[in-house]
Amino acid sequence: MPRAMSVIDAIAGFVESKNTRGSGARYARKFKAAINKLAIPNVHYSLCNHPVLAAYQYSCSNFNDWVIAFRKNGGGLIVYEIFHSSILF
């Protein structure tokens, strides 16, 4: 999830640049908490509706306008992509 964390940090940096000090860190905490809530043991998520993401066997969730493409791996969760929903076609 290192790449995912760098994406979240970049988003937080943008949020911080457009809002008050500390807003980026708060946004990043909420984003990471949303991802952690997906890592519930014994829960199966359906594949993404988007055919390209489904071809990679990714499940999808969202946080605000952001799409989180992930796979459950044993008891954990691996995030493969985070991107803005506006780029889906």
C-alpha cells in the first residue's frame, strides 16, 4: 500500500493548499480510516462494476469522489489503485 499512501498524501497536500492549516491531515486520516474499515475479516466484496478493473479482479469502494480499487488477501487488504471517479468512462 505504499503507492496508495503516497496518493493519499498528495490528495491531502492539495486539500491543505486550498483550505485551512490541518485540513489535509484531517482528510488523510479520514481517507485511511475508510480504507481500514474495508479490511473486515470474512467479508467478501463484489468485483468493480468497471470492466477494466473487474478484469484485474479488483473490488471497489469509494471515499468522497475517490475510487479505491483493492483485493482482499487472507486477513488483509491490498489497495492497488486510488483515482478520482471523474476519470472513469
